[in-house]
Amino acid sequence: KPEVLYIGAEYCPFCASERWALIVALDKFGNFTGIQYMQSSSTDVYPNTPTFTFVNATYTSKYIAFVSVEQLDRNQQPLQTANANEIALVNTYDNSGFTPFVDFANQYTLVGAQYLPSVLRTGDSITGTPYNWTQIASQLNNPNSTFALNIDGAANRIISAICKIDGGSPSSICSQSFAETLSYIGNLSTGGQQLLVSNAVLKSQPTELRTA
């Protein structure tokens, strides 16, 4: 099965925001157990961003394999260690050193978060009070909510990439319009091509989803 590799850290607020989109997307292809609530560091930028951790999670799917490495805990202490092959992927495709890093079967890579963690805070502000998990999750089915526009929009890009690497399965997901809008636009300075989903309405895009 094609592998989706995530490398991040519990303290990282950008990993915190991207995990929401990853979970929404991966749920279309399989099932998680053991996911736990987590907050990003209380002393970093966007403190206490609500999120989850993959440390004790298990993911099962008929279509893809999901591998996660949370390198540091919420207090920036060592947690999980990437193996040599995983480090080689990061060195090859993530010369910026940003996290999170997601590799889609060595065909597409995602470097950084697709939307700012401020989306998960009151006033969409770096200093706003963080929303709680229920406040965020309860709005994901409302297509006009800020949470849905950003989290679901980011998830659509991930779903599209997964449908490209797993042969378009399951068809019930990959035949839908949100999974068919992955298209090449522009060129990156590195020579690769950036990938965007045309129907994703994101507040900002401080990241690149690109061909590996």
C-alpha cells in the first residue's frame, strides 16, 4: 500500500493546525484508534493551540499506510525518532527544515501548515484565546464556517493527493469533486510544480504541496 508519512512534533503550533486536516482526510480512507487530545506548547507562538497527537494512535486502511513520527513532546523533549529512510526523505524534500512534513508515497510532499494556527483562536489572532475541540469540530460540517473553509479546504488537498497515489480508491471518495480538483499551477523556485485544489478557500497558504 502507498505510504503517507507525517513527521512533526507535539509542541509545534503549525503541526497542531495541520493534524486537524490530516485526520479529516485520512478518515475518508480508514479508521483511527487511540488518538488523544493535545495542545501545542504554552511558550511558543500561537500557544496552546488545540490539536491531537498521533503518538498512541493506530490507523487501519485497505488503501494506504499511515506512518507518524512525533519527534518532540509538548515540552520540546525527545519523543519519537525517525528512522534512516524517513530522515532521508526529509533531507531530500524538505530543505527548508519546516514542520510538519508529509510525504505521499514519494510523489507529493507537504511542507509546513496549509493554514495559520490563528484560525483556531478567537478573533483569528495570534494572541486570541484558543477555541476548544468541541467548538472547532462542531463547525466542520458547516461549509461557511471559518473552521470548515480552512480545515476541510486543507483536507481536500490531502484527499486529492491520496487519490492520486492509491489509484483512485475508494471510488466513492475519489470520484467526488473535492477529490478531483488537484491541478498543477505555477512553478516553484526549486523547479517542481506546486499543487493546489481550486475549490479550497484558505485564509492563507504558508506552505507548498508539491510533486516530489
